[in-house]
Amino acid sequence: MNNCRRREDCRLCGSRSLERVCVLAPTPPANAFISPADKEKAQDAYPLELNLCADCGHVQLGHVVDPSLLFSNYVYVSGASPSFVAHFETYAKALWSISGAKPGDLVVDIGSNDGTLLRASQSLGAEIQGVDPAQKIATEANASGIPTIIDFFSHATAETITAERGKAKIVTANNVCAHIDNLGGVISGVRDVLETDGIFVFEVSYLLDVLEHTLFDTIYHEHLDYHAVRPLRDFLKSQGFVLFHVERIASHGGSIRVFAAPFEAGRSVSEGVTNLIQLEEKAGLFDSAAYSKLTAQIAEAGDRLTAEISAAKRAGRRIAGYGAPAKATTLMHQFGLTNTDIEYIVDDSPWKQGLLSPGLNVPIFASSQLEQQPVDDVVVLAWNFADPIIENNKSFLTGNRRFIVPLPTLRMVSADDF
């Protein structure tokens, strides 16, 4: 496994007091979709293990996969989801207000993807700059009018932006701060590019939600870190930032929006920070016993879902999946689901249609496949969007057809539910 190495120290505090607390089935990279022409080629699978730092309480993967393997040919685009477009439009307005930005101020987005958030910021009067290593997506963003540096964010990138565009009033990094091996280096670069009175804001999946709702399928190789407020507060302090506010949001089944600013900005810390740290400590987030409980809950969730699918197959029912998010790779490998269980997957992103799922070779089609190749049950693999998916596809629910939503709690939806 030349593309994978073990991480021996904590990414946030540097401690080597790491304890392995949860082990999942090895998988290929979660977004390593392949063309049908390559279906006979074996895909490497890498370990998925969670380590807990005994010193600061941070949780991270035990192994790091080469980021160029994970991100250079990335196929997830924010703009493919109407829910996320609306989310980022509201988000941009909130940042504009909190930062005190004015027309002409620069907004930099790290991991800008197709520019959905930057486009919303631009509509408010911002100058914008994206940074993203996914070559195809970033190239299309540039072509659509979103200036994007095609690279990983670094000190060098920060220097280039400062020299060419000036300092930023707002720097964002959404669903990115869990992906970075050298997080300290990136945060240092943020300080370089950020105005003294600017703000650094990022959204990231919340470890407390992972444990409370058994969101184990958010664990995959792109997500090196599983963030909680207490370790983040201490880490950001070591980097010259104050974590002055945090909000829980619904994205990806449960996330946090973290607001930080340079010490010199003099921002006061909100009660939201203190309240969430107290919740984390009460939940035992920094104790290995919580992860033993998580392991048991994962097994129970798997037993329930596989029993439902087995019963459906015994009854002669045909099954497809809806959505091919990264989390589906973890879920299917962990629960031993294959292309004999789920015949095909439909996904609304044209970037994934016509490809095969990572390691399992389940074909991915547009949603019209549900009419062309009828099935009886659809497992909503993109369960965090289950409600809009079901609402938009109510016409599927004729006769005794069902949607099966695997997480956070297994539920079946039929025509009788409307």
C-alpha cells in the first residue's frame, strides 16, 4: 500500500498517545468511481480505523491515503444538490453580516469545488477567489466565471492570493478541515491571507452527531479528522486564533459551523462554544467507552438493514439504491452489500452517471433508470437527503414499492405514508 501510511501522532496537539477505538471494514477511496471498461481491475482497499488522542481528545483516522489519489479526480460537486445551493446562499448572507463585509471585500474559499458558495458571495458584492485541487471541477469553475487556483491551499497559495488580490475579509473552508493532513500549515496560511479584522469560518461534520446518531458512514479516507469543539478550540488557540462562536447545523446528518478570528480582532467568545463543550464532556466524547458503544450500534444497524434486504430478496423483490455519496462506500462495504443485493444506483449528478461504485462495481445511472429497469425497493444511500429524494420521487411509490432509509434509524416509506 504505497499510497497509504500510518499516522502515529495527533494532528491537533502532536501527542503520540493515540488509542485505536473503532475499526471498520477496509474500503477503496470513497469517491474512486471507475468506468465500466476498468471493472476487471482490482481496486486497493485501505484500513478505516479511528484513533482517540488521550491528551487533547481529538479523533482521527489511523491511516492517511495520498491526497492526490483522493482529490485530483474528484467527482462530488456542491451545485448538483439544490439543497446545498440554498444552504450556501443562506450561509453567504450570514457571513456577510457577521464579518461586516462591504462590496469589494475579498472572500477566499478553500476547497471551493464548483464555486457554489463563492457565487452566492459574489451576488452580495464580494470579490472572490477559489482554491481547489480537483482539476476537472476547478477548470469548469474557472470557465463559469469563478476564479479558481487549481492546487491544494498552502503558504505559497496564500502568498499568491495576497500579492495578486490583497487580503481577505472572509476565508471559508467547508467540509475541508477534516480532509487535511497538515492542518496546522493550512491554518497558518489562512492567517497569512486574512485581514486582521477578518473571520475564518468552516463547516465540518460533528463528532458528537456521529456518536449520537451512529453516523459511521461519514467515516472514510477523505475524512482524516472527526472534529469536536473542545480540541478545535485549543488547536486554533495554538495557531493564533480564537474560536469565538459555533453553531450546530443539519448538513451531512449533523455538522458544526465554526467561527474563528485572529487574537488581534478582539472577538468575544459566545455561550455557544461553552455549551457545546459541556455537551461533549457529558456525552463522554473524550473517553474510549463511547466508541465501544458506537461499534455495537454499528453492528446493530447493519443487522437491521441486512435483515430487511435479505427478507426482501427472499420475497423476490428487486432492489436499487438512490444516491452515490462517499458515505455509501463505507456503508455498503461495512454491511457486506454487493451488486447482488443492490442491482444499480441512481444519482442526480452527471459526474457519477455511467460509472461503477468503488470496489463493488454497482452501475450508476440517472434517476430515469427507475422507470427503465423497475425495482420494488430503493435504499436511500444519500440518507441525509432522504426527505427531498422521497418527496421528488413519490411517483415511484405505486403498489407495494418502498423506499428504505438506512440511517440514522432504519425506516421504510410506502405510498401509505402520504
